[in-house]
Amino acid sequence: MNNITQDDKLFADHNYDGIRELNNPSPYWVLLLFLGTIGFSLFYAVHYFGYPNNGRDQVSEYNKQMAMAVNQPSNQNPSDMNAAFVFTKEQMAEGAKIFLEKGCIACHGTKGEGNAIGPNMTDKFWVHGCKPAELLKVITDGIPEKGMAPYKAMMTEAQMKSVIAYILGTLVGSNPPNAKAPQGVECK
Ligand code: HEC
């Protein structure tokens, strides 16, 4: 106590029953930081609590993310034609085996490049449509008049979906050597 003087600069103005406060204001930069956080909190509250209905509140963000996830293909060769088809890497790997074991390679080539009988599956051109549902129909019912057998008695639908995952996710865009010339209509 001895070395504290009554110097006005040392003490703040107020005096509570003889208890006085040292005049010790925080530096300007701390004050600015403090005001800045208040400003930021206002921006944050308005922006991220979704006021007024700007679509950035948690529920809207959740719904947006879910909608994106549904439309996100999990393949390494994203192409526009499979944008709405969700499949996993496991399906792609299983589909590769099926493509071999079910003999698709006989007419579509070991790398899907196509041959004298079947069309190329690595380009964006398709005779019977490029949508997963259209591929499913071709594999299910075949194209008997062209020589492709129906596979509905030989494969489960899950197997067909895996092979479609392999075709759209791995084969399309893979650019194998000796690829057969495009046939059909280009899918954008
Ligand atoms: C005996 C030969 C043969 C076998 C085996 C075969 N296909 Fe085909 N595939 C064809 C022919 C021929 C076409 C039709 C070409 C046309 O219509 O011009 C075709 C068409 C397709 C198409 C449509 C291609 C397009 O451009 O629209 C898909 C998809 C397909 N095959 C998948 C498969 C799958 C998957 C397997 C194995 C489960 C398979 N194919 C086995 C001969 C075969």
C-alpha cells in the first residue's frame, strides 16, 4: 500500500467506501478486437442462424448437403451421364468381376473397348440410352436381335447394378487401346 500514491492519473475517478480502482485501461488494440468480435457475432448470427430465411440455417444446410450427397456419384471418372446414379467403390469392384465371369467381355472386350459383336462401353455414345435404368433394361431383357442375351435369369438385380456401376464408374472415360468406334447417340 505504501508505494501507491493518491495521484489522479494512477486511480480511476470512482471511490467505493474508500476502495479505489487503479486507472488501467486496456490498450486500444484490445478494445478494437473486442468491438470486432461483437460486430462479427452480429454478422454470424444473421448469416448463419438463417435470418430472415436466407437458407443458411442448420436445417437448410443439412437438406442441401443431403440433396448433394444423393446426386454425388462415388466414382473416379465423374461424367455427366451418371450424375444421378449413386454407387460405391465396392459395387464397381464387384461389377468388374461380374463383367468377366458372366462373359460380357466376350462381346464387349476385356476392357469394355468393344469388338466385332458388341459396342464400346468406354465412350459417351450409347445405342440404347446411357441412363442407369436404360442399361438395366438392356442387361435384363437383352437385345436378342443383335445377339445380346437377356440376363434376367442369370443375374440378380444387385449384380446388374454392380456391373452398371463398373460400366459407368470405371469403363466410361477409361480410353482403352483398340476402342471400337462410337455407336449411337452421345450422352451429354
Ligand atoms: C453375345 C455377345 C454379348 C454378350 C455376351 C453381352 N453383350 Fe451386351 N451387347 C451385345 C450387343 C450385340 C449389343 C447391342 C448393340 C446394338 O444394339 O447395336 C449389346 C449391348 C449392350 C448394352 C447397351 C449398349 C449401348 O450402346 O446402348 C449394354 C449396357 C450391354 N450390352 C451390357 C452387357 C453386359 C453387362 C453384359 C454381361 C452381363 C453383356 N452386355 C454381354 C452383345 C453382347
